[in-house]
Amino acid sequence: MKALAYPFSVSVGRTVATTISYDQIVRGQVIDALMTNMGERVMRPNYGCDVQAAVFDPSDELVRRDAASWISERLQGYCPRCLVRSIDIEKSIDRPFEIVITIVYRPTQYSTDQVLEVPVSSEFIQRSLTAAAQQEVSV
């Protein structure tokens, strides 16, 4: 099976880069579904994990667990090849206004676990983390 390589690129010979690695195909599908917001695809308005909306207040542990559950359900629906083992959402240590989504998955039932870490940042996340930091200082 041959598919487009992720990230999308054009080789020196001006051809689109492709891959035949099943693991790379599944990884690309996971990243695509994770980073697509609902309503972004015209013909598939319900496609995507809508991470920006799911993680509206990453300073709260309950919200992060709920968002991880939401993302897991969406990935299992849109990436049937991917067997999601766990999803963890944590605040980034190095960058204060960023969260890191860590997904542990298997491309097939018999393969080894793959780890994918995706940093996510936005103005909305920045505002909520700033507000949470100010609340911690005032307490």
C-alpha cells in the first residue's frame, strides 16, 4: 500500500513524497485527525478531534481527563487502524502557554506501542493558563 508521507512534502524530483510504511500511514492519520478542528472540512463537518475546544481550561485536571477521553473516542472513530492505548494531556514545563498531548497507540494489534507527543498552544489556552497562574498566586 502506498500513501502520502506526513508531513506533506515535495521531493527534489518535484514529486509528492510517499511512504509504504504502515506505521507512518497510521501516524499521519492520527496527526491529521488530532489537528483538524470540527467544521474545518467542508464535506466532513464532524471530522476531527477539535482539540482547541476540548482543552478550553488545561489548568484543571478534570477537564484534561475529560478532553483526553473525548480525543480518544474521536480518534477511534476516525482512525480505525489506530488502537489507542492512552492519552495524557499535561502543561508544558518549558513553555508556559502550551500543553502537550501524549498519545500511546498501536498501528496494529501485534505491533509495539508508538508514542506521539503533540504540542498545542493557542491564545485561548494562554489566557486560561494565565488566569490559573494568577489564581494560584493570589491564594
